[in-house]
Amino acid sequence: MEAKDLRIGNYVVDKFGKTFQIKELHYKKTVKRKPIPLTEEWLIKFGFDKEEDYYVSVLGYDFGEIKIYPSPNGFFFQEGVIQQHIKYVHKLQNLYFALTNKELTIK
């Protein structure tokens, strides 16, 4: 994982398997962290509701709900012609922030 992919507030795992939120970005410390695979459990923790074939956040943005769809390699977000593959928790957090200008945190 590269430090440039992370923001303060992103969830990661340390070398001991402990999950925590990044409070500061230090290059040497940050690159030693591991990304957390995005799972249904994490989507539920973030307040997404499971619908028939996707997960939806009612805390959406100006355009409506944020829908996250399962895929063989994780999940993906699609809005019109824009599609973004999301394999890790921090990627979902960053996408959510880009769309809403709000932090995605555990509920």
C-alpha cells in the first residue's frame, strides 16, 4: 500500500492484525500498514443497508443514494457510465468522501 492512497481517518491493519484509524500520515509508518479487504461486515458497520443485489447508503449525496454492488473480486460503485472497483475499506472511505465531502465512519 502506498501512503498517497490513504487519508487521515482511513481504517488499516498493522503488522499484528490490529485494526485502527490513521491519525497522521508518516511515509515510513504508513507503508507498513496493510489494507483491509472490503466485506459485507464492513459495509454494514458503515451504515449500508443490504438490498436484493446491492448495498445502499441512505446517507448519500446530492445525486441520491450510494449503491455498492458485489463482484467476484470485491465490490464496485457505479453511477451512470462511471464504475469504480472497490477492494479495500480505505478505497470505499475515499470514494465516499469524494462524493459527499463527509467522512465514512463506523456507525
